[in-house]
Amino acid sequence: MLKQKVEPQVIELALQKVNSESEVRQAIQGGMKAMQAWEKYGVL
């Protein structure tokens, strides 16, 4: 089934996004401007 074939990739991409969002949140909490975080990480 197609779902089973792509499921691991979808999960991996979702985890990568969550990790990126966590890095952005920490950067902003540390004083980085939101626009700088967007330019550096590409997510908000």
C-alpha cells in the first residue's frame, strides 16, 4: 500500500520540522528577531 511506503518519510519530515521550530523558538527566546530566525532557519 502506498501509505505504508511513504509513512516513514512523512514522519521523518515532520520530526525535522518540529526540531527546526524548537531551534527557532530557542533563538527568539534568546533575543533573535523573528525575521533573522526566518532567514536562518526558514521556518517560524
